[in-house]
Amino acid sequence: MEDYPRTLLEFEERFSTEEACIEYLFKLRWPEGFRCPRCEHPAAWNMRRDLYRCVRCRFETSITAGTIFQDTRKPLHLWFRAIWHLTSQKYGANALGLQRVLDLGSYRTAWIWLHKLRRAMVRPGRDRLSGTTQVDETYIGGEKPGKRGRGAAGKALVVVMVEVKEGKIGRIRLRRVRDASAPSLEGAVKEGVETGSTIHTDGWGGYGQLSEMDYIHEVVRKEAVVGRNLLPKVNLVVCLAQAVVVRNLSRWRSTFSPGLLS
Ligand SMILES: [Zn+2]
């Protein structure tokens, strides 16, 4: 089981103190215990609560070194709260909302935080898909299929992009969208798939302009009913995804993982 909070209450209880935040970062950075970044030695003196000195080579490293929290003058639990806020907003957070939630005195500070966090949330090395890619969209989180773009309150509409290599599933990208309109779907595809790739979709009109966006677009199935009639590889991926609570947990986790703690 992954170790992150699932609800606001759990979050507040878990990360109410600096110590708790530091402990969390420590475990992400050194899941098997401290290791000196210079000589790999496993023992260190704890100098300050977030600062360690290797007992062999005396190299000093802080928990936040190389992360977006490095050199911050604000407490970590405030940063954690900002990340929680950002990852739990359905359609993205804004600076004003962040300022309010964190009780920050200045709008400008909130704006700077927002952009810093957004940059961190784009995982480095997360390349776009290429080659032949199946793209279809579905509602995740509900058991009944809904109408496209309407009538599915409480469910997340997700564009599923699946690379197909020699008949097998390659890399996968999921992207939550507001609706199944052409601008939403095109935006998702643009972020998820490299231009020049071959994209297979059903006959839904929202995909109609892909060939004008420098993709090779092939409609492999004329009918277009969301949720029930997915392209085969997408369907497989969705079956797996249904078993997972998708909403903000994966984003929460990715915020802290490799990019941030490299
Ligand atoms: Zn060392």
C-alpha cells in the first residue's frame, strides 16, 4: 500500500508539524535508511532536524537539498498544504485560491508558489507517446457509462492514450479533461502524444481535427459510445485503472517522487 494521505482529514493529521513533513521527505529520499550522497556510507549525524553529516566523509546534506523546498523560509507544512490544495482541485488551482487556503499575506507569493509547484509537477523524463497510439476517453469512478460530455456527474472524464507496439501495450498516459469537446480532447492529445504519430480513435467528432495538428489520424471504429465500446487496448488499461483511486493520489505521489527528490 502506498503511503500517502487519502483525505483532507488524514492529511491535516499527518502533516501538521515540521517533524512529520521532514520524516516523510526522509523516507522518500532514503527508503532504506540514510545513504551519503557522496560516499554511500549508511551512517550520519543528525545535525539539525533536516541536516545530516556523513560520519565517514563529513559531507553534509539536507533533506530538502535538490528539491523545491531547498532554501525556503516558509515552513514545510505550508508547502505540503499547497501541494495538497493543488492536487485536489478538479480543474486546477489558481493563485488567489492558494493565497486564501494558505493564508498568505501576498498574492504575489501565492503566484510564485503556484508556478514553482506546477513546474515541479511536470515530471522530468515524462516523454510523450509516439508511434501508433490508441486514444479514447471514458468516465472513471462510476459504474454506469454516461453520455459524452454530459450526464455523468461525479465521474472523472479521462482521456486514455495507449501506445501499441507489435500488438502489445506500450506506455500509457491518462489525462483528465473537463468534457469531450474537441478543444479538451485535442489539448490532451497534444500533451500526451508526439506529433507525427499515428493516432487511432473512434468516430467521435472531437477527434476530427487531429490530422490538421500534424498527426496521422485513423478512425478505426465508426461508432462512438463512451464507456461501453472502447478501443481494445484502451479498454484493457481502463479496466486496470478502475481498480485504482485515480483522483489526486497519483499526482500527490508524483509531486514528491523522482523529479523532486533527485
Ligand atoms: Zn560520506
